[in-house]
Amino acid sequence: MSWQLLISASVLLNTASYLIYRLLAKVNRSKSASLAIPASLYFAQIFAVLVYLALNPHVDMAKVASFWYLIALGGIGFGFANFFLYKLLNYLDSGISSLLGMLNVLFTVLFAYLILHEKLSYIQLAGSVLMLVAVAYALLVASQPGKHRLHSRAWSYGLGFALLAGVFYGAAAVNEKYLIEHLSFGAYLVFGWGAQIVGAQLLPIVFQPSSYKVLKNLKIFCLSMAGGGLRGFSGLLYLLALKRSNNVSLMQVVLNLRFILIILFGAWLLHEHHKLKQKLAAALVSVVGLTILLWK
């Protein structure tokens, strides 16, 4: 299977998973379960790991013990990042939330520069500025009255949670990149993703154990499993595409189209069409900015 088909399928699955995440964040019964729902979505990713192991049963575990602490930190970091993302989706619709989610990329680039000493060209800095412009415009849209937000102060809460999600995601993503460079693909998928699944379960157990009760609702449980499974297979397809691609920059361009898909499908399936033109304009700017930033 070509990398083009793999990355296209990954984008579609990621879009579907994100919309399910937003749907769960809108439902009164599940919106307050801000730790249990992300934990259940993460747990469902185990299906993607099991499929990979069924096809590739031999995993090189030679270096895993040397990096156990980074694997554990990655699990905790992604766990908190998804908690704050879910809180963001409580306050703002899928389109604006996805645009604010670009802060994840900006913090990842910042931490990669500070920790991994990755260089940024002036053109890439220009791409970062375009992304900040898109985020600022999305915040301006969020501050205006309408059904795209929970209440008048939703934009400020959304920004706060987006910043927190960005910090945890950026740190965890840089940690993930370092681990992928030092572990085999199979070892990272099993132990890296395994740590993320375990870390996501520990958060509600420690801080919000009663929130698991929401999963007794069959509809919420099924949506959580579907969203997590879709996200897991989306991530697996992305990693497989990354292994096969000889044009990583073009792959990133295709991947970034998910912002536009989330806005369009959010308007169609979740009826979140308020400020649609403004959200699409911000998404186009963000796609251009991300393309410039990631093009090498």
C-alpha cells in the first residue's frame, strides 16, 4: 500500500475520531467526565497495537529498559494533553478547537529547538508567524457571540486549556521523537503507546475515580471505543506512511488538510456551521503556515 493512501486514510480516521471527541464533550452526561473519557479513548488504541503485533509478532526490546523513564514520562504527558484537549472541546466547537490545537505544533517546534537543538530557518519562522495569526483570528471569532461557544467567556477558558494542552503535548511529542530515534518501531508502538494507555488510565483513577461511571451508558461507551479505535489506527497508519514515504514534507501537507475536514464535517454532522466562513479562512491560513513550517 502506498504512503499516499496510508496518510489519506490516517487523515480521515483522525477527523472522525476528533468529531467523536467533540460529540462526547457536548453531551451533558459525559462532558464532566474529563478524565474518564480521554482514558477510555486511549484504552481503545490497544486494538491498533494488537493488530500490529498480529502482523509483526517479533519486537526488538533490547533498548527498552534504558529508556523506561522517558517512556513513562511520555505516557503522563500525553495523558494530561488529552485531558486539557477534552476540556477545550467543552467550551468551543470542533472547528475553533482544532485551530487552537495548532498551539500543539508551535510548542513542539519550540521544545524541539530548546531541547533537541533543531534549527529553524527564517522561512519556517514565517510559517510560525502565520500559524499565530490563524490562532489569533480563531480567538477573535471565538470571542464573538454565537453557537460556536458555550458562553461569553468560553474563548478565554478555551485559550487557557489550549495553552496547557500545547505545553504537555509539545513536551511529550519531543520526547516521543527522541524515543522513536532510539527504539525500534515495534518497541515504541508497544511500550510507548502502552505507557500512554496506562498513563491515561491512572489519571482518572487518582483524581476522578467516580467519572468512570459514565461508561456504564452503552452509547457513551461505544462512542469512546469507536473514537479511540479510530485514533489508534490513524496513528498506526501515519507511522507506517512515515516509514514508506520519500517525501515527508508533502505528507505533512496532506496531513494538515484535516483542519479543513474537521470544520466541514463538524458543520455537516454536528451542525456547527456558525462562523463557518471565518473558520475556513483561519484554517487556510493555518494550512499555509504549517506547510511552510514543516517543509524542508
